Amino acid sequence: MQAGQNLQGLPSSSHNRLDNPSFATADFGSESAEGKPKGGFKLRPILAILWRNAFLIGGVTAVAGGLAFLGYLRTPVVYEGNFTILVEPITSQARATDPTAISRAQVTQDNSSIDYPTLLEVLQSPELLSKIAAQIQSRYPEVSSSSLSRDLEYQNFTVIRKGTNLLDSTRTIDVTYRGTDPQGVQFILEKLAEGYLRFSLEDRKTRIGGGVEFIEDQLPALQQRVNNLESQIQAIRQRYRFNDPNVENQEVAEQLRDVEEKRLDAETLLREQATLYGNLQNQLRLTPEQGLAASALSQNPRYQDLLTQLKRVESQIAVSLARFNEESPIVQRLREQERNLNQLILRETGQILGQSSPGVPGSSQVVSFQDALRVSLIGQLVTSANQTKALQARINQIAATENELNRRLTELPALTRQYNTLQQQLDIATKTLNQFLLQRETLRVEAAQKEVPWEIISKPKLATNPVTGTPIAKRGKKALQMAVATLGAGVLLGVLAALLRERLRNVFVTANDLQDAVQLPFLGVIPSAGNRVGSLSNGKGMRASDPFLDAFSSLYTNLRFLNANSPVRSIAVSSVEPGDGKTTIALNLAQMASSMGQRVLLVDANFFAPQIHTLLDVSNQRGLTDTLRQKVDVEEVIQKSSLDDNLSVLVAGPIQVDATKLFASYEMQNLARRLQEMFDLVIYDTPALDGLTDVNFLAAQTDGLLMVVGVNKTKRSRFNETLEGLKKYRLPIVGVVANHTSRRQAYYSVAQQGGIQNGMPSAFLGKLKEPSDAVR
């Protein structure tokens, strides 16, 4: 396999526990070892930055505060005065007799007839202020409408209504003015009071005159509108012949109900007569016309006499035929009589039917004899037929009336709506016309009044000291606001300077900065203690609570119990940049693990600058490079360390060009699996990751990377770039370690995880001493 082969080309077995979901190495985006959730706003880093740069922030704030204080002292003092105007009567009797109240039917929610927001706008308008400024300029020419408007903008001149809500609102307006000259303030207040009183009188006159003129202009059009609406309503009444469409609607509805009832009764009678008619016709087998004809024939004496003679002749023929044949003279004479009688009967039938039932043919049923019962039934048949025709005619008439009522009832809603609309418009127009007429008369009464509508209840005066009686001088609110704003800007500028300083430093200043910046398991904090190699096993020169010893004890404990279901068997100790202390941490971590009874192999995989053989004083003639090039078996180059019987060392071997490419070989994969089977824990000291991707192949053969970050040394930007690269290759990271911290930070970090007992957290000391916890 070539050294440049990517990680995806490695066999699945070479990835070790990367795909094991139960393994506790950090995947990017997972929760940290302390259970901190991903994302979210963290306040501690911000507070830490502010605390570290407290002097810088305080200095900038102090300078800004000094400038604000100087600016405040240089602000000139001002004098303040005010007066109060009563713009409405305060008693019900006075309001009832006030001319302005007569012409105002509408009041506000606070029982006031004045629109105070609009009034305040008018009192501060440039047009009114220019008239008042013209009076002030006789003594103070510098005062103008523009200067008064600026004073309004800067709140040196205020016009407000006393009271802020409906419960405590008043009918008074308070006017306040501030200036540097007390005499000028007093004079301006007096002119403002005179100008506002003059405005109230002029406003009333102008308003009344304009109101009367407006009413006079509107009256003709209103009168014409009332007349037009009355004419339209009158035309509708005359056309449709009603006074009120609502009443007409009710009457038509009642008539329609009556007609419907009559129609139903007539239809019931019609059905009864139709049934009777059908029954009689079935019995007689005659139409009414045929029945009348048959009845007439049966009741005619001549016709009946002819029938009797015919029957007698027919009897004689029958008797003669018994004695003679058909050619007999006697029979022939009788036949002649029969023919004559039939002709007479036919002639008589035609005459009778022509008189009583013209157009009815003389059928056998008609000419047959009708007895008294059939004659009675024929009478009922004729009567039923006549009543049926009469009922049908009545129903047709009722239907026509019903259709007419339905049509009228259908058009009434639209007509009613039109009528009601016109009536409403007429009512509104009439009411408006009456109001205008009343308003014109009341305005004429009001125009006769000469009194000033408003009243000064608090005369213009300066705010004075109650003891000395001298005007009170004070600085304006704007100066104080400017000073506060300057001080706030100083604080903000100091914070921005602190944030900029931290960004330019681009390092992790404390271990807490690193812990807050990454979402990886934070496994330990190593203090700066020089070269402490070889001191962990015998404790020379150290107390039982030495932070250096405690830090590695805590690191090993956190690593050992990172995941109880799948313990760490091999790790690669690396860093972003050279000099972060990864070799020292790898060596001391191996020594700590071996002191706990673990069979540990420390592999020097830093082919650029191997240091393990120098620190442990062992030979570097043959090592990892020779094994990967298959020049020697690994068991021949593994050396025992004098620091601990359980600690073995595999040095790097002679430095060779491009030796790191051997990390991507199958030999490296096979060697990693073999070493993991031989030892309980294999620790690889790798080159720095910055700009070197070959180390990724070695990391892929382990349970994960242990990232060493130098506090106040490792660049944040490079660290983040390296993490992005590891994320790209989906390499596991078991956690991070902060190195080169102060002893106070290291001891505090270890103490946070539990009590200290002989350099080990008491929560895990008993477990590590048990043989069953050692990885076999």
C-alpha cells in the first residue's frame, strides 16, 4: 500500500472502535464529558475575558468618566420658571354657563370638551410662537420663533397638560421655561402667558366666525337634500300604494296565506268531484252530453209511443214467420210497417237530439231506454261535471291571485330596503339640518361674549430657594444625560478593547477557555512544572497532594473510565503545534498507567523530532521505522523502562525522510493490532498535526486522539482548523488536555472532580487497585 492512500482505503478492522456506538470517544457535535449540551450561549467565557481585562476596561472607563465629568462641569447653569393656565371651567355650573360648552355637544372620555393633544400642538406651533417672539424681541432681540422651537426640542421649553391619566388628569396646562438669565426667563414667561391668553380669545372669535360661516354655507344644500329625500319617499308611496313597506309586507304575507288555504280547499273539492264523476261515468258508460240526450229521449211521449208500435210490429212479424215464409204478403206488409216505424223513430230521434243535445250522435246507449235510477244517475253525472268545471275555474283564479301576491312579496324586500335607506338618509339629513340650525344660534350667542376664555391660576415665576428666596440655579438634564452617555460609551469601548485584545492574542489563556471553546471531553489540566519525568513512581521531591501528580492521576482516571463498557486500549497523543508538551504528557501518562498495574507500551511515533529515548535514556539504534520496513521484529526492539516494570518503550529509530508515510501502510495496521493484543494500553507520541496529514493514518489505528493544547501558546485559529480537518476524516477524539497551566488552575480542576487521596481521586482509587480493573 502506498503512503498516500487515504483513510477510506483501509480495511474495516483497522478503524478499531471508530464505528462502535458504545465507545465514548468524541464525535463532532456530541455532548462533552461533563454532559454539557451542544451549542447555546455561554456566559462564563465572556465573564472570564472581562475579568482578565478588568484593568484595561477600568482605564478606558475612567478616561471616559473624567471627560464626562469635565463636560458636565463646563455646562452653564440654568434657571427655571413656570406658570399654569386653566383652559376649562372646573365646576358644573360654570361649565353649563360657558358659551363654548353650549356649542360643543361632544366630550372626551375625561368629560372634557377640548382635544388636549391638538391644543398642545397648537400652543407649540411656529406660527403662534412667532407672534409671542415678536413681543419678546423688544427686550431680547436674540429670541425668535426658531430659538423657541429649539428650546422645545431640547426640553428647555415645555407645554404639558397636568395629569397623566383619566384619574388624575386636570383642565390645566403647565408652561415651563429654562434659561441662563433669570430676568430673561421671567420676562419670556410673562410674554408667553400674555400670548396664550390672547390666543384663547382670538381663537374663540375665529372659531365662532368660521363656524357660523360654515353653517350658512351648508344650510341650503342640507335643506335641498331633505326636500329631495322627502320627494323620493312620497313617490314610492304613491306608486306602490302604501304608507309603510313593513306593514305592507305583513299584509301581503297574510293575504298570501289566505289564498293558499282557499286554493288547498278548492283542490280538495276538485279531487272529490273528479272521483264522483269517474265513478258515475263508469256506471253509466255515458258522457254528460250523452246522458242528457238519453234522458231527453226516455222522457219524450211520441218517441216512446213509436218505440211501443215498433215492438208490437216486431212481435207480429215473429208470429207470422212461424206460420208463413218471408215472401208471404202478410209478412211483407208487416216488414213495410217496421221500416216505416224505424224511419219515424230515426226522424224523431234526430229532432229530439237536435233540440236537447246538438252534436251528440244517436248511439245505441243514447237511444236505449233509461229508467228512473239511470236518469237520476245521469243527473248526478251532469251536476258533478258542472261542479268540476266551476272548481277548476276557481282554482285558476286563485292561482293567478297567488302569483300576483308572490310577485309583490318578492319585490317588497328590495322596495323596503330602498324605502328604509331613503328614510334613514332623511332622518340623518333632518337631524343634521336641525343641529346646524341650533348650532348657528348658539354660536351667535357665544360670539356676544367678550371675556377671555382662559385664566392664569399660577402666575409666571422662577423656582426659588424657600429659605433665601433667591432663584435656584441648576444644570440641564441634557448635560447629565450626555455625561451618563459618555460614561456608558467608555464602558462599551473598554469591553470592545478587551474583546479585540483577546482576539489578537488568539490563544487559550486559561484551561476554562479551552473547556468552554470545544465540545469534546475535557480530560485534564496539567500544570507547568518543568521536566518531571521519572518522578511519578517514587514520589521524589513531591508532596502527597502535588498538583502535577494529581493532574496525571486525574487524567488517567478520566481516560480509564471514559466508557466502562469499552475501555481505551490505544491512544495517539498529539497537538496542533510543536512545543505544546504532548511528549511529556504521553510519557507521564504512560508512567501513571503502569504504576496502576497496567501493561503499558509507549511508542515514539514522532519521526521528525523523537525525544522518548532521550528522556528515558534508552537506545535509539533500532525502533518503529525498522519494524515498519520489516527489517526487524517488533518484539526485538521493545525495551523495558527503568521507571516501572510494567512500562515498555518502542523508540522511533533512526530519523528517515518521509518516514511518516509508513503510517498508511498495512504493516502499520498489523503492528497496531499486534501491539494492542500484547499490552493493556498502547500510547503513541505523534508529530504535531499542523500541516501534516500522515498522522491521521496512525490515529485511525487507535481508539482515538488525545489532543494536548498549550495554555497561552496554542493558537485558537490553528486549533479550530485542525479540528475541522479531523472532522473531515471522521477521526475519533477521546478528549483534550490543557497543558502549561498554573498550579492553582490545575489543583482547582482536579478538586472539582472529587476529593484528593494520595494524589488520586478518592472515588476511583479503590477501583484501580483491584486486579479485575486491569485490562488483560
